[in-house]
Amino acid sequence: MAEGSNGRRRFSDKWGKHELDVLAVLSSAFPQWLTSRQIAQRVKAYADSYGELADQAAKAAFAKQFQRDRAKLAAMGIAIESRQPEYSSKSEGQDFASYRLQLGSEPRIRLHFEPEDMPVLAAANYLARSVSISSMAEEPEPAHVSRTAPRVPQTPIPGLGLDSIAPGLGTQHIPESLVKEIDSRRFAAKVMDGGELLNVAYSDSDDLAMFLLEHPNAHIVSPQEAVDAYRRRLNAAINFALADDSEGKSSATVRAKSISSNTGDEDDDLEASQKNHAKKSSFQTGSEVDRRLRLMLFLSAHLGEEYSLDELAVRFIGVPKSDDEMRKSVNVIHKDINTLTTVSDDGEMAGSQFFDIDWSLMDAEGIVSATNSLGLERLAGISPQYMSMLTASVNYLAHSRLLPADQRAQAESLNERMRAHVTPGDTPWLSLTGYEAEPFSFSVVKSAIDNHALLDMEYRDGAGNMFRKLVAPAKIFVDEGVYYAAVWTDVADVAPEDKRSLVHKDETLNKVTGEPRIWQILRLARIEHARIVKPLSEPQIPDVSVSELRRWAIDNGTPAVFITDQPHLEFIKTLSDATVEPCGDGEKVHLTIRSDSWFVAFCIAHARHIVAVAPETLRTMIIARAQRELSVVGAADDADD
């Protein structure tokens, strides 16, 4: 222990190996519990300063450093559990707790992943880790915590064990759009929907409220702050006034900015109480120590197998851009292996050596073969709990718009293989608000669009009547949270002879455009069956914007109005073709809606900024829905009690 400039004792960690020493000692002792004294005596970095515990300053310095190292390991996915001893005699000194690795009662799962699985697996791991970390906010903090004591996560960040069987995961490219959408949803809540428990990642309380209202009979299970924020919105909606629906001359048209934008405002207590838990670990681990831990677990999972230094360099550092860069990476891996085989400074402390390495093989041929891992193979692989979350993430990405089409197909294949290792019923369901799984007809419609083909489809209208028609799908878009397909019905000239009876060109006039309704806008969820048909020649479909297509779809829409309590709110920019005008301290927003239920949900979700709505029929529907939801929230609270 060295003396600091202020005279206080501090531990030297010039090699960044405290946590590796601790891990070696605890792993070699498992399942035995070790006291503070035993740990301090066996870890070289501690032993020089800990002595016989005669110095109270040394005791305090050790305790502080050990908790820091423990927290670093937890942040990297390796938890150390503690317990109080049954008794503590005076001769035992100040050992008020004992420690050991937290391995769980079930063995880790090891799978073989193909190279083509890596991009999908990296994306799924990013999603699963994000949901897991943001869910950590639900765990209660201890009633009394020292202000100087480092925070030790009770639930370690998952995923490190995955690197032991899927090395190189951290070098994979994850689509920026996916990272952006996941990172924008800073919180997670558990929601019960139709008897199924969902882990919902969301941006703010408005976002979560919209999700709940779009899922009838769904209710929040946890955290309680989210339940309270939702209840406040419902109470605000009940008090909506009737808005004046006249339109002034100063109205300005608003174009949709983003389907899933969210307000930038902080919500009441929810975001304030959870902001410190938002998808960040308590400690930022150094890349060098982190890499060594990953390498250590990989070698532990593959004892006796042979890997070249070049291969390990690519897996754990990345593909080099030049021969010189490869040589540098190999030297780094070589140094890491030296460190892992002589963790303690003198190499003689108990548990000081993670591996026995065939040095002659490595020196002669550059091949690494490790044995004797001190039982660290117990940490290698995926825990059953994280395997369930990871499988759910792969399944979600296979059916969402967040991954490219080729990766989604790979995700589907990977999902089938991973499900064999998950107990039926144990896979949690995941959902990102605004990015729910696509309707089953999405892929076939998208394929027809990409290949300029026709579509023989059977679909139901709003009244439930079944129809069959041959069309040329042009675009898929999302409006008011629903997937739609814009299809061109004038396909008689390119339809095969045996399919021409299915061509139905609509000649009725659209009320908005005054033109024949050659375009048809369909909800994808209403397409029951669809088959791709090869046309005689490529259909000639006019290029029409989504905004114009939307006009075709709402010729029977309902004019609606709402008034806000302040101007320039971000969520208004998500509304297609809305017009906005100043109104008192806020704004009056006019829009034409296709779905009354969507408008009801939208107004309740943003009730903290809306003071009045029109027409009266919609206001009545909003109040009735809010009252119904309040009864559901109350019933759920009673059930929990």
C-alpha cells in the first residue's frame, strides 16, 4: 500500500489486476466461503498492506478496495455473493462477512454458433443486456448506504459468459438504427397482457401509456413509479374540456417527423427516480482487464483445445488492417496470456495461476492450449435465465423492422436452435414501444414489392367480410401505430390469363382526391392469405408519397382537434398532415384520423399536456376509456396486495 499526497493509505493497482487476483482466489476455493481475512491474505495486492489487521486504517483501505474490485467484477458479469457468519469470535478479528462466487444452482449452457450467427447474436445480446440493465431499477436500494461505499449491483450485467462461447461478439457491427432505437428506450417495465408477461422497453411515461392503451386489458406489473405515472394520465384525461374546433387563419401544416419520436420532457417522478439506472453500469471497466476476462473465460470453456495466437487476436481484438497491426495484436494476446498465468505478483500465492499453458507449443508454433483453469469453466457459457432473455431477443428481432431482411432470416434460424435449450414457457416476451412484431403477411407482401410481382390475396374488410383480389403491392408504411400496404389495382394488362378474374379495378371516386380509387390501402393484419404471382411484365405503378397515400385511406376519416397547454411540443411532430395554430398559452392541433380508438389512446397518453379535445363524441370516448383503465389499474393493485 502506498501513501497518497494527503497522507491517506491507498492500494496500488498499476497492472489493473486486483479483480483478476480476487477471481483466482475465489474460484480456486469454490464452493468454500472465504472471510475478508482469508481473501486479504491470499491476494498479493491486499496481503502486503492488510498484515495482521492491527492497523484500523489498513482494514478500512482493504474493505474499500475489495468492494470496488467486487463491483468491477459484477459490472462485467461475475457476481460475488456475501453472507453473515453464524458467529465471529474475537480471535477471528473483524470478519463480519464471507464471500464466494455466485454461480447459481443450474449449469451454464454452451452452444456452437456459426460465423453467420454473429451479427444477429451481437444485436440480440445488445437488446437483452439493455432490457436487463434498465430493469435493474426495480430492485430496492438498501435502507442505509454509506455515501462513500461503492454501489455493488445485486444483479450483474449479463452477457459475459456468452463471450466465452461466442468470442469476437464485441467486434461485430450492430446496425446504427437498432442501437439508436434501443438506446432511446431508457426504461423497462413488466406488463401483463392477456396472461403473458412482457418486458417492455420504452422512452418515457407517455410512450409506455400509449403501449398500454393499444393493448386492451394490459396492465403494469412493475415498477410502481410507472403505475403511478399512468394513473396520473388517466385522471388528467377524465378532466378534458371540450375544445373549440374552429380553424383560424394562422394554421401551419405539420409533417410527420418520426413514427416513434417522444417528448423531451422529464415526467413527474418516474424519469427522475430512474435516470441513474438508464442502461448504464455503475462502473466502466477498462478494456484491457475486460478483454483478459473474456479471454480467460473462453480458454476455460475450451480446455485442451488448440488456438493460434493469430486466431485469438482476431477474435478478441478485431480483424487487423495490416500485417503490422496483426503483429501488435498478437503481442497483446501473448501479454494477456502471460498475465493470466501469473496473476499475483510473485506467482506463489494460493490461486495465483489460472492456467497451465503448453509453452513449448506456443513458442514454437504460436498455438495456445490451456489446462487447469481453477474451476473457471463454471463461469463459461450462458446462464439459463439469460438464455431465456437472449432467445426472446433473437425471436423479437426476427419479426421486427429493426434488422435487415437477410439478418432477420438468420435470426429466425438461430431462434429455432436456441429454443431447444429453453424450458417451454420460460422465454420472456420482449417489446420495444413503436416496434411491435410485424404481421405474419409482412414478409410475403414485402417480397412481392422487392421483386415487382403481383399478389393474389385474401383479406377481410372492417366488417369481417372476406374478399380475394389480384393486386400489385407498392409500399408498406406505418400510420397511427398500424401497418398498412398500398396496393395498385389496375393490373389487368400484366395479370396471367388464369388470374384475370381476380382483377378488380375500383372506379369509384375518392372523396378527397376526386379521382378513381385505383389505389387501395389495406391493413396488413387483415390479409389472411397471400401468394406471389409472376406478372407478364413489370407493373407500371406511379410513385406516390406516403403522405398522399394516406389521403386515399382517410376519405371517411374523422376531423379531430386537441389543445395543448404549451407550444412547440415534440410529440405533435409525429402527427401526419396535422395543422397547428396558436391558442392561448399553447396550441390548437387539427387532424383527420382514421381510427377513433387510436386518437383516444393518443390523447390519454399525452394527457399531461392536453387540456381540451373535440368533437364531443371523441371526448366522451376518451373519458369512458380513462375511467375503464382506472378500474383495471385498481383491480391490478388489489390483486397484487
